[in-house]
Amino acid sequence: MVRLQRGAQPPQLREQGAKWTKRWEEIRAGKRTGDWALPVARKVLSDELQKLAFGKCAFCESLLGVTTYLEAEHYVAKSLRPEQAFEWKNLFPVCRLCNGAKRDIDHAGLLIKPDAEDPESMLWLHPDSGKLEPRAGLDEAIRHSVERTLELCDLQRGSLCTKRIETMRFTIRWLDRFLGQQGGHDAGLMDEWFHLIDPRTEYKFVIRHVFEIRRQPRLAERDRRSFRE
């Protein structure tokens, strides 16, 4: 999980959000039947949320549309606060696994909010297991928030840990070659570099974590800049 840069509210959501919200509130109140969002609303949300996390799940960073489709996740569950169902700052793109794990649980604000908080300052990667851990030195409240987030979204599931380890090893191999070459870098190495800093590449936290612990903070910052650009 990494920090996301949320843009302005999409025009269609600004224009139609109140109507879509009223419809959902009526469904919750039993005054009408139907799904929480009409196809046109889902299309708007899907298109805009894809941009927010560059086609990845905001929590586990897995690429959407490969093993699972994008689902609109509500930071505060739409069943708990129907009036926030179409609130732009309450919406994130997620995979079905993260969304299914979180469900409609009332986390009381303990879930890390990646557009308002910096997950990199809170998380640490275990190099052997691929599991995420609270970073050392956190105060108790933030540590509890990290632990609750890992639990809520099932971010320690085996497939994710395996992918994190694979990404970590790839990044380490690339970095060793990069630092070992003198007098310029070959085309293959540069192709891999552009892949690493592509905002659409999965598991950015792992890539930046490797750069940081291997004392290459400028490379980590270059990758962060690719998100902002």
C-alpha cells in the first residue's frame, strides 16, 4: 500500500451523485428494490477509480482486470452511512479479495486511508515471509491502525506474500546490476527500470522499500514522483 493522489471530484459524480445517493437511501429504507448502483453509476466510478490507483487495488496493489475486476470500496461502509455511498473521498478501487475480507465492518476509522495518510511511513516488509508489519517506533494508536488494516483486508494472504517476495527479489537483482555497471547502462537494464517506475506496476511499496533499505532513497523518490506526474 502506498500514498495515492486523489484528484477533483469527477463531473458526472458531482452532477448525479445526489440522485444516485437518494436512490440508494430509498433502497436501504425498503422503499424500492435494486442494486446499490445503476450500471451508469458503476461505469463512472470504475473509470475514475481506475485512475486513482493506476489500475490497481488501493490496498493490496494487485493489478485489477487480471485475476479480479475492480470493485468500488467504501472507506465507510455504504450500509453504515448510506449518505456517503457516492461521496468521492469515501471511494477506493479494490480487488474482490480485499473487498470481500473487509465487507461492511465498522472499523471506526482504524483502516489506513491511503489518500490521506502515508502507508510507507507505517509499514515494514518482512524479507523472508513477505508479510507486512507495523514499522518500528510507531506510537500505539498508529500501530493498532496498521494491524487492523492488515487484518481487515486480509493483506497477509499467501498469494500476496509470494508476489511481494518475487517483486523484492526482482528489484534487488536489478539494483545489484544497476550499481555494478560502470560507464553507462545497457538497454535491458533501462527497460527494467522503466518497468519498475511505471505507476501501473504492482507492489510499489515493495519496490520503494528495497530502494530505501539498500540506501538508494533517490530511486525511491523518483518512483514516487512518477505517481505525482
